[in-house]
Amino acid sequence: MRFFNIFIAFTTLMLWGCVQDYQIPSHEFSDLAWNSNKNGERFWVLNEGEHVTMYNLSQGLVYQSWEISEGTYFLDGNFDANSDLSEHVLEDSVSYTNEKMVHIYYPTEGTYEINLNSSFEEEVYRVGFDNDTLRSTFNAEDGLWHVDTTFVVDVYGSVKPAFEVEYKGEIVLEIEGDQEVPTTDADKANWKKLEVEAGEPLIFRDLTTKGRPNTRQWLLNQAQEEESREEEFAALYSKLGTHYAGELLAIRTGDEIISSNRQRKAIPLQISVIPSSKPFFQEGDISLDVEKVIRFSVNGGVANIPANEKDHFTLKVKNAGKGFEEDILVEQVRVSDNNTVIELIPAAPVYGNDLIVVEYTGGNIMSEDGRVLQGFDATVNARIGFEVLPEDYFSFAKGQEHWDFYLSNNVFSFEEDVNGAAHVLKFSTSEVPDAHKFAILHEDKENRPFSIPSGMYNRKIRVYIEPGSMMPNVTFRAKTTNTNWWMPMVFDLSDVPQGQWVEVEAPQNIAETLEFNTPKTQFVMDKDFPRTGTIYIDYIQFIREDYRP
């Protein structure tokens, strides 16, 4: 039995214009080979309306045939790849052929197969990429060696938005992907009309599957939140009036293999917001933030707050440990950026360990749909400690989305599920650092400024030091502007138990409020302290402890 390797070079492959059949010269040996106009071994990704050209280049063939999936078609050889290929579908629409070269047309999204059946008088095999090996099998009945080769073609179509709208448990609108939504003024006038009570959720649900999108964007008119990327979005409306619902933008982001695609579709619905049948009332918890602002939510959008409305609020404040009990007035009542949240500014200091009850006797706070806020009294859910650093990147949950390694010599990395901690920063070295050789730099790519108000803080870092490591300390510092670094904070780790998670803390006084307008932070392994081994950092926190003095 003889086995030969064949190298076949194509200097130019002309798939546009007139495609001519390639004649394979006869040889006295057997070999399994093919080629195509697509990159890849036996799997290809296409867009709807594209084609694949396949060449059977096997030598010593006794018999061969191509078989294609239902919904795909053989083309004649006289086409331009950029033309409408449907005009070149072979009239007999067969699913198999004995031709050496075939052109296969894919008009519809889906996953399809191409089967190449080859028969030889001799045993053959082929080793492809990643050791993808095909071997022939012997059939005693016909005395031939057979190879059945399967190719997979994954075809992507245009994204076709589909969705439904639900109100009070009832599906009030459903639009399928293939369904067109006309948007002329005359068409819009005939769209379905839906009355929605102010403050009642209208649920928009993305049902898009065609085109295989991986995200979306709801663009809604007059909702309290007009944009969302959630698959299911509960929109709230507070302003009375009638308006068109908006639209859904379905998106396939794509990559180096899959093409991107996005399509919009109007939501054919006229929404008429009517006054709520419910009273206007405070709902949910009342909070106290680090800036000593008290916030509470109401079940609708606030239209206006009269200037004297503060006279209808009283803060009843107790602190048994300090022997304090007073009624504190409210200096200002205002609406937050979210007009379903009302903010109170106390006229005297309150603290996180105070018991604070908000009393509202009722007044003239009006909702956008004409209701008057009811009176109430409720306890503030105050906290003794306030975290002031943005948690998402100081807990390393987003890893390299927010952190870049700087002069690190490959000693920093991000790890998951380390001894019970979900996301951690790892530092590991077998040598003593010199200069600023080992540092990790954070730069917020979303450029979100944050601040640290003046006051006393308890700074914390949670670490796990591998047994036998020499890790005397870790330094954290932050940048308030492009040029100014705030004072470094050194966490002493010399007495920290090894082989377990330990939270290390130290007091920190911030004399003046720090504004981080171009947020950058660093962890630095100082050159003056020799260190070897491995340390994991789970998070760093800045806790403002708020006790009544």
C-alpha cells in the first residue's frame, strides 16, 4: 500500500466572474484532499445569501458524490459572487451531484451539512488542522475503501426584532421577527391604544431569535427610564398624556468570524398615561447616605415641591448611648434626579447610630398625575459605616476591564474562586523587587469620578498570604488629578496569620474632601522591603464610621 502526501498550490482563486470547472489530472496513486473558497478546515460561518465553492482534489478516485442539506442549493458555474445568487440555482434542485467542483448557495439562516462521499481502491487517510484525522474504511461487498467527510456551515441572517408587551398580567402586544411594522403617520394613527395608570409597570420583553442577537436596547418615549439593555424591562410612566411607545434595537455584536448586525423595529403601540387609581404614598426603605441626605421613594413621579413643604417634615432623633433625644427640623426638601425619590436635608447633624424617624403630616407635594402625597411616619434605615470607594473595581469583580498591569514583570494576575473568594488580585514572586518594578495601575475606563469626604475612616484590606511567604506590607495610593498623587497608605502585614483570609484595618483621617476627577489608583510592592511568595487581595475598602460624638 502506498501513501503519498500531495501539496497543491493555488496562486489565484477567481470566485467572481465566470467560474470554470477544474480538471484533475489522473495519477497512479490514491489520496484524500479537498479545498474551498473559505478559510477553515471543515466548519465555516457565512451570512445569508452567500455560497461555498468546494473542490474534490482526491487522487485515485473510483467514485465520488456531494450531498447537501435541505434548504441549500447547487449553483451553476456562471455567476458573480456579488450578484443575486438565487438566479443561478440549478433548475432541477437536486441535493446530490457527482461533479468534482460544486457551488452551494445558502439563502436562509441555519446550520447545514455538506457530505463528500469518496471511494478508492487503496486505503487513504488525511491529517488536517489540530490533528483532525479522517481514515477510510473497507467495504468487503464492493472491495473499495470509503470515506464519508462531513462539513458544517453555520449561516447567520439579518437580525429580526421580536417582542411582546405585558400589562397587568396580560399580553397586550406581540410582534414576530418576520412581521413588518409600517411607520407612516397614517399607520401610526391606527396603532393599538393602551391606557396605562401612572406608576404601573408596563413590561417590554425581547423575544428576538432570528439573526441570533446577543444584546439589545429599548428606546422608550416618556418613560421614567427611557433606555435599557435588559431582556425584560419594566417601564414606569408618570407624566399624563399619549405618546408612541418607542422601538427595540436588536444587536448582534459579532467578532472576527461572525459578522455584526443590528436592526430597529418600532413598537406599534400608543400609550395613554392616565391618573393612578392608587393613593400617592411613600414606599420602601428610607436611607441616610454618607453626605447626611435622607432619601425615600414614592409610587409616582413628583411634579413639584413647594418651598414651605419642609415645615411639614420633622425628624425625631434618639441616641440612648449619648443621652440624646430631639426633634430636628428639615432645612430643605427636594426631588432627586430620579423624580420618584424625595430628598431631605436635616437642619442639624444626624448620625449613623441614631434612631431617626421621619414624620410627614401631609402637605402639597403633588405627583405628575395630580395626586397629593399622603402623610406618614417611618424609621430611617441608617448605617454606621459607609463604603465610599466604588465597589465594582475595588473588589476586583471586573478584573482587567478596570485594571492594567504596570511594570509588573508578570507577577500580578486576576484569579477566581481562591479559598472561597470569588474575584481576587494575585501577587507572586520569587525575587526581591527593585525600583517600582512591581506595581498594578487602575484606570477607570468609564472615567467615573468619585470623592472621599473629609472625616475619620477605617481603611480595610482583605488578604490571603500563602504559608512561607515574606510579605511585610502592601501600599495603596490614588490620583486625584492627572498629576497629583494622594498620600500613600501602607498596610502592615508583618503580623498577619498566613494560610487564611484576614482583614487588616487601620484608622485614616481625611482632613479635606478628596475629588478624584481622573480616577487612577495603584497597589505598589515597595522596593525597600524584600518580599517573596504569594499574596491574594480580595478587596480594599474605605469605611466612614458615623457615630454621634
